[in-house]
Amino acid sequence: MVFIEEKHSYLSSLTNQPKQIALFALVSSEVFQLPIGSFSESDTIYYSSIHAIKKNLKDDFRSQYVKISQRKVSENPTAPFVHDDFLIFTLIIGVLKFECDKDWLLRVIRSRARGRVTTTFENLLSGNYQSKANNQSMVLVFLFLLDKSKINNDQLNEAYYAMCDTKESFNSDFIRIVYYRAFDIIIQFKLPRDADEVSRLLEFEIRFKKRINFITYLTYNTLLLLILIGAYRILHSLPEDMKEKINEIGILIGIGGIGLFGNIIPKLRLNFRNLIFRFFGYQNKNSNHYL
């Protein structure tokens, strides 16, 4: 609840900050509207690029990328656009989504001061998603936008543990917005799937045990019936004098063995059941319970 309230409070504070609103729209399912007003050329390219990405307009994005890529990075490496995380992240998404040439963008990133965000930008552009030097929330949001198939359980766990470091997560609006979105992705992709999988496994275990119990009962009693039928046929094939002797002995054994077999048969049935469990590779924790 604290996280949800904190996120809601932060997003509500962005009402008059179109750049932050645009980034959140890019990384989420929010509808994006081009802001109205007078902006710098870099910001105009930023907003137009997000619009093109959201609408899947390849030519529109490429036209914006051509504009920005006319700038000479080596002549002015301190230009504001070089260090604009909002713009650079958007361009990385568009360049890879629409398969544009990435050499210029790579030079821009390499001209920046080194840090975790810059390192992650370079690794995203080159496809190095597993680097420990990456900002994990950025990687997760990036993969969600471009290739959800690469989001696995290990990726989600690693992102979650890394994102617990709030000092790193909240040092800028860019990181904070990406952080909140990454947390949503973890909840969306990991928790429901794990819960559903565990629930299905538990339901299957219950069904499996019931089926094993039924198979055990049916098989065990069938074997007993076959033994009785076999013994009956053998008995009737014997000479009459032997039958009379066996009948007398059988009565005595029967009287004395009722109590004995009353204790032995349930244990035999239990052992037979456990044998079937082991045959199917199931470790039965309740092996002391009779059927």
C-alpha cells in the first residue's frame, strides 16, 4: 500500500511537467497526447519520437531521428541533448524498434560522463542485457517495450533486489518513472504467474493423490481377488481326502488369523500405495496415513 500511495502521489505531481508525463506514457499503456506549447528543438523531437513509437509510425520516427542525428557530437559534447536521459532512452527505443542506424546514437552515449545510466544506455543499444553494471529497472522496462519474451523469472528477481536500493532509484525523475514502471512489470509478470503456477500444482497434487488412492484400491483388491480365485481353483483340483484335511486346518487358521490379517492387510495396502507413489516419482510426505 505504501508503494502504491507513493507512486500515485508522485504521478499526480507531474501535472505541469509534460516531459515526465510523456516518458510515463511511453513506458506504460497510457495514451499520449502531443503537448501544446513552444519547446526547444530537442524537446520537440523527443515528443514527436514518443508519438511515433506509440503509434508505430516508422517513417515519422525516422524523420525525427534524421533531424537530431545531424548534430555533431564531437564538436560540442556538453550539449544539453547529449545528457538528456529522457531523449536518449526514447531514441534507443525508436532506433531498435524501427531498425535505424545506431552509430550516431552510440557516439552520443559514449561522449557522456560514465555512470550506471550511461552504461545501461550503451548496453541496451548493443544488446547486453545481462551486465551486472546495468540499471535493472531500465533493462526491465526496455525489454517490456521491445521483447517481452526475454523477461524471465531470474530477470524479475534480479531487478527486484536491485530496485530495493531506493537511493539509486530516486536520484532523478527519469529513474523514478522507470523504477515505478518496472515495479508494475514485476507485479504483472512475476507474481500472478507464480501464484497461478503454484495454484495449478497444488490442484494437480490433490487430483494426483485421489487418482493414486483409487488405483491402489482397485489394483490391490484385484490382486487379492485373483489370489483367492487361484487358491480356490487349486483347492478344487486336489483329491477329496486332501480337501478335508485342508478344510480342517483352514478353519483353525481362519479363527486365529482374523485378528492378525486385520492388522497386516492395511499395512500391506499402505506399502503398496507408497510403492505406486515412488513408481511415479512422487515423494509422499503423509506415508503414515492409511487409505
